[in-house]
Amino acid sequence: MLDLIQELWYLKRDIVSDDFDRALFRLAKEVPMTIHEYPTGEACWTWRVPEKWTCHEAYLETLDGRRLLDYQDHPLHVVSYSLPFEGLVRREQLLKHLHVHPGLPDAIPYVFKYYERDWGLCASQALRDTLNDDEYRVVIRTSFEPGILKVGEIQIPGESEESFVIVAHLCHPAMVNDDLTGVVVGLETARALLKRMGRAQESGPPPTNGGRLYYTYRILILPETIGSVAYLSHNEHLIPGMTGGLFLEMLGNDSPLALQGSFQPESQADHCLTTALRGLDPEGYLGAYRTIIDNDERQFNAPGVRVPVLSLSRVEAPKATGRPPYREYHSSLDTPTIVSGERLAASLDVVLGMVDAWERNYYVVNNFKGEVFCSGYGIWIDYRVNPDGHRRLFEIMERCDGEHSVADIAHELDTPFQAVWEVVSLLREKDLVWLSRTPQPTDPRR
Ligand SMILES: [Zn+2]
């Protein structure tokens, strides 16, 4: 993951640009990927695909020719999708178009204006503070032309056509934690699932939960917002079959993992992923929809789509605090030095653990009626020795009624998914329950 980050991070991956394509084509060499294309001007529900944008040259100079900043030195020096501009500007006018980072005096901020067209440069506060001349020379040579927005999709077919989507965006030029870390974790997730699928095919019919995947997985790598809208609006037939999903970004720094719920907090995806996180990373925390960070999951959760897509990221300060999610966020300081292989690997383990839980999220159907005679089945837990275990066993069995999934039980009992799965596996071994992909109510009144 770190090698790919090193290779791709400094590319100028603006939403429709040559470097975005370069990065996506490079990723497509790693795993089998379909690349969907949407030309400039194409209608995507209420949106339109923007032009391809290229910055050829840009700088700010004093009138005597001293260069103060240059696009060649850092791609963030120019607002993404800045209009071209060339001329002498008065200091006050320049300052209106010169963006600085609100919290980091030495960093260049990341500013984008895809739709409210304007010209703009970005600099450190330190540089801005030195601008005392009356007039400066600005040169921004950018071009807008018809292009093709691209969305990469890695499809891993399961037994069912019902799909789980994993989404990451790739459109943040010269930055790493946001957004390249989500992309590489998504890619490694795809690689692990492809391997699992390959192994299952070699070893013949799988035991339940082992080997073969039940769900189909779609891993999407795209430019933020417009990429999701373009894909969804051109694949409406897939939307009813999307039963859950996870957005990934900011997964390589030292902040704790945060899992943001979907717009439908009672969905199976929400119950499953939130309770799974508790078993996978006790330091991880949960937040409601739109309280941690906003990204592409909004397009999936929106009206007319309504796919419950959660979001996983390492966040020090959730959105609700009004502070940036991590110190270097959206700035030139978001470089490979702030992420580590260990943190990326730990994030990947959590994503794979969530996929495992999703695959195991069956409805638990009782073969028994009444309360189970536990001693007779050798599963009695002595309440004098282990009162919590005793209570938990009964609380779980009480909910094995064909209407609760493993995730529903874990959610109701506020306990890790994995702990419930362990008990359900034991009950299944004893033939006390069976597992179903759909609800099978055993209440005689239903
Ligand atoms: Zn961002």
C-alpha cells in the first residue's frame, strides 16, 4: 500500500484530468478493473460532467520579476478548476483571490471551485504576510476542454447478485491521507476478496461461510461526488440490489477509527458494521450519519437511491466539533510522512473483518420451541461461575426466532457481532438453530 502511495500521491488528480486517468490506469494494473467513461456535458441526474481541466503554468511575481509562488513547486498553489487569468492586480484584489489555510501558517491549502468559476491561487499564510507591494503580476494558464470522467469498478461476484459497495475517491491532488489511503485500502480489500473467491473455486463446494462469497462486491474508485452521481445515474438497475456499503478514506494516520452510520441507522448494514467494529477495534468509535465527515456516501444515501452506506475513517475531531478531522487535512502537509504501513494494515484488517461479518449476517431460525434445556445439550453455563456468560447465552437464544439477524441480536444486546456469532455457531453445531439469508418468522401468529 505504501509503495502505491509513493508512486501516485503527487499526481495532479483533479476530477477530470490526465493525472487522474494516469492514477486510475495504474491501479487497474493491480486488479481486474472496469473503467466506466462519462463524457463532458453528460447529464447525471441533476448534474453534468464538467470539462477536463489542465493547468499549464501559473505563478505570482513582484513587478520586478521576483517569483513568489509557482505551480511547478506545488500543484496546490492553484485552485483546482481555476479560470485562466493574466495581468497586473492591486494588492487588495490579489488577496481576494489568494487562499490561505485557516490553521496551518506554513501549509498551502487545498481549494477547489469546480462549478463556481473564478480564478485563484493558494499560498501559505507566511507568504501572504509578506505581500506589501501595491501591485503584483499574476499568470494562470489553465484550459477547459471536453474530456472523459472515469470511474473504476472492481467487481467480485458472489453467489448472490445482491451487492455490497465499497467506495473511495481519488481526486485529491498531491495529498495522501485524504484521499489515497482509502483507495489503497479498498484495492487491497478487493485483492483479498478475489483471492478468497479463487481459493473457493479450487476447493469445490464450500462449507457455510467458508470460501465462496455470498454477496457480490463492487469496489468503486472515482472522483468525489460527481463520480458517484455519474455511476449511480448510469446504473440505476443495480441500485435495488445494493444492500449496503462502506466509504473509505483517511485510513493511514494515527487518529482512532471512526465509523459513521448511514441515513438508515436501523438497516442491516448499520447493525452489522457498527457491532462488528466493536469486536475488531475496541478503540474505534461510532457517529451518526453526517456527524463525522461528508463524502460520497451522501450520494448513495440520498433520496431515490437510499443505499445504506456507512463511512470508515481515522478521525481525531468529528465534523460536529467544527475542527478539521486531522491536523494536515486539505493541505500541502498531507504527505506520505503522516501515514504508516501499520495504520493502513490495521485499517485493512478492520474492513476485511467487517466483510466477514457481513457474509455471516444470517437470520437465526430456531429449531427449538420454548426455552432450551441447556444441560441436555451440554451448553449450560453455570451462573455461579460465569453470571455474564449465563445471562448472555439466554439473551441470545431468546432472540433466535427467525426474525433477528446476528447483527440485530448484537445491536439489541449492545455487544460485538463476533460474540453473538460465537454463540450462534455453537447453537448451530447442536442443531438448535439454522441460518437463513431471509427472515423466517417462527412465531405461530405470523
Ligand atoms: Zn477531502
